[in-house]
Amino acid sequence: MNARALALHSPRAVREALIAAGWDAVRADAAAEGSAPAALQLTGLELPALVALVRYTQELGIDLVTGDDWALLSGSRARLGALARPWTVPPELAGIAEAVGTVLAPSPPTHWLTATGSIALDQPVIVGILNVTPDSFSDGGRFVALDEALAHADRLVAEGAAVLDVGGESTRPGNEPVSEAEEIRRVAPVIEALAKRHASIPLSVDTVKAAVARAALSAGASIVNDVSSFRLDPAMASVAAAGSAGVILMHSRGSVATMARLDHAQYPSGVATEIVAELRLAVDAAVTAGITPDRIVVDPGFGFAKSAEQNLELTDGLAALAVLGRPVLVGPSRKRFLGSVTGRDAPDRDVATAAACVVAYERGARLFRVHNIAATRDALAVAHAVRHGH
Ligand code: PMM
């Protein structure tokens, strides 16, 4: 008889042990996913439900800590999943089963649909940033002229960007608002030229304005990246739906002028918890407007209405976003919270960015919006190879 410990932070060890024991890959994958650890907290419980919960979790082998009207449950995903079936749980727990079902994350999507086809998410996807603003904080607006923007895009693609995100308005605090016409003038020609030059690279437009999104989509963009999650322009969702665009719904609070500040950085229920709740509303609104869920990517919005500490807490808690059932994109690139940790200025934060992306990858993110492709690409290639063996 031998005993050996298996690592649970990824499905790999359990999967490989079962395959070595003769299981086929499909059953081994399912069992490995089911053995992943999960925990959740229930609050506002009535006494009969609490009593039933104590008895039933014991039967299921779920660890339980309780208080007056709350319970913290932990165990494998498979065990907690059993608690999520209203038709098998005791009647006192039927309401709980539904609630548990909504917070147990489904399997992550394998593809993201955009207007020009589908993006596979089995490998980390790097989204290269092409800011065509005169005031972007990190590249200083060096790529405003068309030929310079194209040369920079060539470099991003050569280094491994799978998507290019073109933005014509900065969210830097205190920036001058950009008119619709000016923003279109900045982004549309770049997108049109890129669509010809890099026909196989999906193009995204980073805007909160429906008119800009419309112009970008007709110039050849296939994704709308809205840092306001469609909050700021009521026409945005229908423009994205009409164009069959992929969409990135990023969490933020406030207007373009205030969203990168701390005016709205209050998260009494926890940063990740509140972001999940707000992104859930954004996803539901987008679906109601006719955008199919397979076109939606969510983004926790690093640096937007979040202090340095909140960005770090969010990075640690990122796995909570999996409950939304949508692919997760992160954009920590060169942001101030990485400066607070490392003491470095924006242009020198690429190593810190790569580290943040690896941590986010380990917590479920699959798309990474960055300025410097090379550093992050290598870091993610290592993280991916460790997890999958190739
Ligand atoms: N950050 C910025 C702009 N657009 N879009 C998404 N989806 N996520 C982000 O984190 C994000 C964004 C601000 O950074 P930049 O000025 O360096 O582009």
C-alpha cells in the first residue's frame, strides 16, 4: 500500500493519475474538474434551513462552519454541486440549492465569438494595446500618426498579439473629453488600414461611444471594448448587437472623467463580490439587448475605481468571476497599483505586468490586454505549459 499527495490547484495531477490508472480522457477530465476545491458563504439563513443544512452537508461530506444565520461551506466542486440540485435536497434546502447553483462556476467557455469569427481560448490570448491618443499615460501618444500606429501594430503582431485593441480616448484622470467626430477621426483610419494589413487579426475598438463603435465596426473592427460596460451610452448595446460584435464588458463606476479615480472606490461587500454583481447586471443587460452570451467577455477593470490595495485583493479573488460563465480578460498593464508594489514608473512595469497576468491566468483569466507583448507572452507560455504540459 502506498499513499501519495496530489496537487489540487489545477486539474492536472488528478487527471493524470486517473489516466495512468486506465481511465479515458473524458472521464478523467470530468473527475478532475469535480475534485477542484470550492467554498461559498450563505447568509440570511432561517433556522430550519440551517438545521437541515448541518445534517445534509454531513451526509454529503461537505465541511461546514455556521453562525446564527450564516454558513460557510467548503469541499470539492462535485460535493457542493450535489447541494445545488433542488430535486434531491431536503425540502428545507430547496431555496439554498438554487442559490448554490448560481454561485458554483460553470465550466469556462472554450471560444469567444466575434463579428469576424471565433477566438479559441485553449491558449492565453494576448490583446495588444494600440492607443491612438495624444495623452495616453503609458505610451505618451507616440502612435498618433497613421504610419506610426501601423508600424507599432506590426510589432505587436510580430511579438504575438492575437487581437489588437485600438483606442482613441484616454481615461486618464483630468483628461479633456474627446468629441465623437475626433475619436472617429483617430480610430477609424487605423482600423481600416489594419483590417487590410492584418486580415487574420481580430480588431477591437476601445470606446464608450456608440457612434465610434459603429464607425469602427464598419471600418473592420469585430470587437467592442467598452470600459463602461454599456453604462454610458444607451445605444451601445444595440450597435454591438447589430454588428454581431464580440464585446468586452469592463467593470467601472462613474463617468469617463472620474472612472480612473477613487470617487466610487467603496466595496463594503468585498471588491470581487461587488464586481461580480455589477458585471452580472451588465451581462444580463447586454443579453437582453440581443448580444448572445457566447459573444461576451468580462473584465474586472483593474485601476478603475479601485485603490492599489483593492486591485491586489481583486487579483487574488479573480476566480470569483468564473461564476459569470464568461471568459475573463484582464488589463493590469503598467497600471499604478503595479507601481505601488514595485516602486517603478509606468514604462518600467512590464515585468510586474507579466507577473500580474500569470497570477490572473492561474485564477482563470484567458485574455490579457497589454502594452508589451513579449514579456507577458513568455510568462504566460510558461504558466500554460506548467498547467497543461505543452
Ligand atoms: N484599461 C485601460 C483602457 N481600456 N479596456 C479593458 N477592457 N480593460 C482595461 O483594463 C483597460 C481598457 C486604461 O489603460 P491604457 O490607457 O493603458 O490603455
